[in-house]
Amino acid sequence: MAKAGVAALALLLAACVPASVGQANEDAALNDKPIMTWPDLLTRAKPASDATIRYGEDPLQIVDVWVPKGQGPHPAVIMIHGGCWQTSVAERDIMNWIADDLRSHGVGVWNIEYRGVDRGGGMPGTYEDVARAADLFVADGAQHGFDTGGIRIAIGHSAGGHLALWLARRPALAAGDALRGADPIRIDLAISQGGLPDLRAGAASIGHACGADAPAAMARGDYARTSPPEMPVGTAREMQFNNDRDHVTPPATGAAYSAAMAKLGVTVPMEVTPGEGHVELIAPDSASWAKQRAAILTALGRPAAAPTSR
């Protein structure tokens, strides 16, 4: 990630920290250590993917492929980064550390890049990119040693959590819908890592770090096709992981989505980890990531074995 991207993420996190000294003191009393900041993660030595492939002509229409050691075919997850749906805020490489961790546990990763609202994305461009990149996993994943016909998992952080949930709901869109496509990938489990699933709420928000313009551009008023709480209910299982000190997407955000789904008869469990924030959700040594990794391995029917060296 460029230095400008690190700075943008640092400013984003700073903007979300409570200004109240009393609140900060209360947090400190409840937690012995500070929550992670973006530089705590992004300045670490960055693992590298095994390949980068293209699904379109735009420089952002690419996928990083992470392949485990040993004989395939390997199970794999489709991964979607966040960054307020804005390329200038974050790109796919903020997910490198957990992608490497999954790879070390025998799980491949299909890490999607896409055009943000500031790079020609939004509605419909971002959805077209995510859909096309995910469908390519089915078409070409086997060439990279992946089991494309088994359990399919989509996982996304922050704004990427919205996109992972959207991808899981996509097959339930009306036949003939351009966003659905003729043969959309079937997702069996969608995992939201401190996600922002409700675009309508985001577009109406005041003072949120992501602002209201980006979620509004992601919907263009068409919430029934873009915002998971208002989309047709699909067949995929959904899970949410949130952290209690996340000031970007606090647990209340996830709880609101679970409550909305419960009214439709759909159970969306949410696991809240105490003492961690937004960054820890994608930090490989955090308690919250350990829970997510365990959920992924369990869904794939694999033991939570020790990582393998490369």
C-alpha cells in the first residue's frame, strides 16, 4: 500500500476515536492495552501472493491468488477488502496478512481488487467488478489448484463486509438482472468482518468516518439490489464478527443487521470480541481473527491445525 493510503487509513481511524476524555479513560480502565492502529498492521513486513491475474482491462480489475503448500485441490475463500468503498482509502493489500495466515493453514485465497466509487465504481461498477472476479474463481480457480466445487466462502472487512454479503445474496436477484448475471457464483457462507451492510443507513448517516456520499453512490437509490437488508434472502449462511472497541463499525451496526434479518426469519449470528478494534479484525495475531479462522476451517471441515511454513 502506498504511503498516501496508510495516511488515509490512519486519518480514518483517528476520526472515529471518541473525542471525550471521559470515554477514553473508561476504555482504558476496561482494557489494559490500546487497540491497534493502521500503522501497527501496515508497517509490518508484507507477505506476497503467489500470482496476480486480471479479469478486466482497468488496472484495478485484478485478483491476488494465494496458494497453500502441498498437493491440491485446496479449499479457498473469496476475500474482499474495505476502505469505505474508496480506492484512495484502501486496496486489497490490507488483507495480505490474513490471506497469508489462511494460506499457512492450507486454505487458498482469491483476494479481489475492484473499482471504488472514486475510480469509476459505485453502482453499478463496483458490483460488476466483484461479481466478475468472483465468477472467475469458478471458471479458473482449478488452474491455481483450488477446489471450486466445494464449500464456497466469501469474507469481507468493513465496506468489504457489505460486498461479501451482497455477493451471497446476488443469486436471489431477479433472472435477467444485469447485476445477477446468467450464472452467478453460489456462496455457501458469507462472513462480515465489522461490515457495513446497510447502505440506506450509511447514506443517511451524519459524522461517520466513511461519510454518506460513498454508501449513497453504492446504491444510487436502488437499495433492493444493492443493500443486503433490503435484498431478497438467499440460501447462504451469514456470520458477523465485530469488536467491542471498533469505532468505525461498532457492534450496534452488526446487531441492527442481525435484528433486521431475524424479522425475515433468518438467523445471522454475531461474535463480539472484547478489547479489540477495527484493525484487529484483519490482523493475523488477534483474538478476533483467531475466531474467524476457526469458523472458516470448521465450515470447510478442516481441523484447526498449526500453520505450515513456506
